[in-house]
Amino acid sequence: MLDITKMLHAVVDLEYAIDDHQELLIGPDARRQTIIVWLDTQLAAFADDAAWAKVLTKAPVDRAGLKDHYLKSLALMLLYSAKQQWTQLVVMDESSWQRIVGAQQSTKLADLNKEYLAVKHFLSGAYYSHRQEDFRHAWHLLLKMGIVDFGLQPADLEASYQQLMRDLHAKFAE
């Protein structure tokens, strides 16, 4: 099981470091918009690297890129939950975790497309209509896609996530 609380603290700390380094002065609405836009680009990059929809080119899966964009997507969703004060939606109990990791793997094009589009749909509902349940669904679907559908291991994800946070923090602490 991922230590989501630890991951959440790491991305919030990173945001403070970036704000200090860049001397950013943007309002809360613009910040939330920026997080959603960046999240959208990371989700698209994740899908591109996963290559399931590249039926015309039969492109291979870019496992390194997939993992990198997935980790950044997780970080941005955690950051958005903090900005909305919805962190209770991302922290889960063992039962919720088991439902996610015990879900059936999606391997068919149509199923992966539906999952991806559902994540984006739920994120839109969370952003535009402030629906917390939509955000929770998007979060759970994203976890399922990475861990179940693409076989990313939770222990490796957490270690890689923490390394990504350290690397980015060091970059902005200079």
C-alpha cells in the first residue's frame, strides 16, 4: 500500500520550494487551474507512453516514460487535493486499497480508452462543479490504471515518487 500521506507532504513541500525559488505570486484560482492543466498534459503523456491507443503505428510501450508521467500525474492529483482541501479523498483505508489493487486488469483498447476518458471526465467535474466524489473516482481510477492495468509496483512507485520529489526539490533549492 502506498503511503499517500507521506507522498502528499512531499509534493506540498516541493510546491513551497518552487514558490520560493521562482518567487511565484499567483492566486489560488490560477494555481488550481495551472495544476489541472499540467495534470492534463501529464495524463496525455502517460497515455502516449502507454501506447494502447496507437493502433495505427503499433508503437511500443515506453515503460520509463509511462512511469515518469504516471508519477507526475499522481503528484499533481495529490497537490490538487491539498489546494481544494480534499486530502481526505486521497488517503484510503486497507479495504479501499484492496478494492483498487484487486480490480480486474483492463487490457482491451476500448476498456483502456474508457478508463482514461473517465479520469478526464471526473477531473472536469471536480474542477468545474467542485464535485468531491468525481475527484475521488478519478483518483481511484488513476491508481488502478497504473498499478493494475500497467503493472507498476506500489513499493517501486513510492520509492520512485520520493526520489522524484527529492530531485525536483534539489533543483529548486539551488
